[in-house]
Amino acid sequence: MKSYSVDLREKIVAAHLEKNISIRKVANIFSVSKSLVQKLVKQQKLNG
């Protein structure tokens, strides 16, 4: 599995939660999988 920087992870989560961009669009914008975006968003919601 590829390792992603903390900065990139934060940008991905912020794009979805703060800018209300769909998970699919966020995945396309950052060239990552949809499942990664879902995982990061879920982690953020659980851990704050």
C-alpha cells in the first residue's frame, strides 16, 4: 500500500467535509481511490 503524507490526508478530508465535494470527485481531484477517501473521512469522524 502506498504511503500518503499527513498534509495530503488532511487536504482530502477537508475537501470532502468542509467544501462538500463528493467522495468520488475528491478521489479524482487527488488521484487516489474512492475507498481511501472513505477510510480517511471515517477515521476523521471517529477520532476528531
